[in-house]
Amino acid sequence: MLFTAVLLAFSALTAGCSGQQSSQTEQQPAITRTSLQMSTVDPLVGPASPPARKAADFAAAWVRKDLPADRWWAAIAPLCEPGFAEALRGTEPGTVPASVVFGRPVVLNRPAPKLLGLYRLTTDTGTLFVTVAEIDGRWLVTDNEFIWGEW
């Protein structure tokens, strides 16, 4: 899968570069639309960038286990590339492994126009990776992967 290859490449590039990991992850507030409305110098990298907002919006919709399947999919589909949206259509929200997203998306690569952006989001049960791409002038989610526990 493209996502796994991209993730492995970024893991190799960033191994050992991060220094200490924060122990405050659990104390960060959950993502909300208003928490992401801030200015940023680089329009494609900061937490308020269009691709980061798309990743955050997707994560917030993805963890909505309380919704019936049709409403869950109706919230997710507009955020996704049509083929990926269709792939998610049969998802039963109760099987989504996370319930809460903490903090803001962390960019794992600098998305450039027409290229993929990869974001990491911390949840209550693991790490959600969201891939976005600029398609017809809009940033859309093209893939996601969840890894249980801390990553």
C-alpha cells in the first residue's frame, strides 16, 4: 500500500531526529474546528494549513463512533477522494478503534501542491495517519491507517 511505503520512508528519515517525546500528549485538548483557526507562516505546513485542517477534520469525523453508519459516512465522504470515500462506505462506526483525537495534526512531510501530505494524529488508543492530496484544487484525504498504542 502506498501509505505504508510513505510511512516507512518517513520513519527512516526521521529516526533519531526527534530528541525527547512529550509526555503531555494525553493532556492536550481534543481537536475542534475552532482550535485549528490560527495563522501560520508556511501556508502548507502549519496546523492551520488547508491540508492539516483536512487531516484534522477527517480525524474528528472518523472517531464519531456514536453516529449511525449512514451519517458517519455522510460526514466522512466530502473530506475524501471519491474512490477512498467509497472504500469507507461499508465501515461500521462502532468498529473504529479510537474515540478521541488529541492535539493537532503533526506533518510528517511538507506537502507541496499536487503532492501527498502525511499527517500523524494522536488518539486515545493509538496513532492515526492521514494522507491528503491536492486534487482539482482541493485537499482531500486519500488514505488512512491506524496503529494501536504510541508510535
